[in-house]
Amino acid sequence: MASRIGSLLTSTILRSLKPIYSLRPFSTSSSSPPTSRFTNNPSSFDWSDSELESESISPPPPIDKSKLPPPYDPFSNKPAVPEPSDPTNLNEVFFNMRTEGLTNYAIKMFDGLSKDGRTHEALELFSVIKDKQTMPDVVAHTAVIEAYVNAGGDHWKNAVRTYEKMLACGVLPNAYSFSILIKGLVKESKLTEAGKYLVEMVTRGMKPNAATFLSVFEGYVSEEKFEEGKKLLQELKEKGFEPDEKFVRDGTVKRGSIFNGVMRLLFDK
């Protein structure tokens, strides 16, 4: 299964991005990555190594354009990107990404940033697509990260690998990228890793929304890891992030013991 993933990403995701980006094999010996938020640097999602050995697979069938989804309707209540019939079937996920393109993922990111009050980032994303007629690399990388975290299980490791390769290519994550990664790690009870990226998010000057922030601390309470949660809270405070009680009360959907535990952990109540 692991080896199929490496080859699959080479034959599907990279083919879908080829019309947009100029791709070449990634090299760790390349010069320092650029600091631009949106770049068109070469990037590869092939994780072939001692653990994930690549193997050849048959190319996907020709695209039937008559089966492509209709244009996005902003007034529809349907999600921009329908969930796959089986989120663990990465072959289906990446094939759909190739046939349907990345526009819907960009819409999903734009919507998420807007709802979090990050209007400037959302408009910047939109202007790149509209004015330059290119899809920002952050959209492609975040879409792959989301596919992995949705698949669950050990795929969180590949989500982290994609994030790390994203940085190595000079592509900067936005708040939506962090939110997807952090909540995905919490879902797999990888609280240490989730806390690490929460701190990194704050360090980069981004304030996590209530759902992202509370998912981590609700995880610590659920697993009764109060000391670890307190250490993370202290680290966040040292970075300048200070949660307020209204922020927590408005953002918490869970009540009872979980809610009480979060209040005690964050505010000694």
C-alpha cells in the first residue's frame, strides 16, 4: 500500500499540475528557497525511499469531459469538494483531483480563510488565480495534505512529509493549511505533533481559529494529559498567544467533562 502511494502521486498529482507548473525532480542540494508566499517551484510528492519504494502502475484512463462536475455554484449548500465514497481509497482521491482539477480546492481554501476573518489572505489567493491565471502552490500542497489526513491511519506521516516538502520548496502555508494538518493529527491522537504545528502557526503570526485551537486541548483533556497540555499552553503564551474565556466558550461545541476540563486546563476554573 505504501509503495502504491508514492507511485500514485507521481503519475496522478504531478500530471494534473503539469499544465500549471514547470516541474523537475526536487533536489535537496538546490539553492535556498524563495520567500515569496506563492511560487511555482518544482515540487514532487513521490515519497520513494527505503520505506516507500516506487513501482510502475498503469496510466489512468482518458478523461471523459462529459463526466466532469458542473461549475461551482456559490449559492449552493453543497460542499465545494464532495467527499470520496471511501476516504481511505487514495487512488480515487488523487484520480478525482487529476480529473476535476484544483479549482474546487482553491474555492474551499478561499471560503475557509474568509470565514476565519482572513480577508486579506483570501483576496491574495483569489488575485493570484485571477490575474496570473495560475494556481498557487499552497493550494496543491494543502489539497494533498487534506487527502492524507482524511484517509486516516498511518497516512498522517505522509501528510507531515507533504508539509515538510512544501516548506523545502519555498511554499509558505497559510492558516487553512495549518488548520487541516493540526486537526488531522488530533484525529489520530498525535497530540505532540499537533501541538508542535500549533506553536509554529502562532510563531508565523497566525492566530488559530477556535476549532483548531480547541481541538488540540480537547484532545489533551480527553486523554487526561493535563501536564502536557499546560506545557503547550505556556509555550503558546511565550509566543504571544493568550486565549480568552469568551473565545473558548464560543468555540467549544463539547460540554460536560470535556468542557470543564478545558476550562480548568486553560483558566484554572
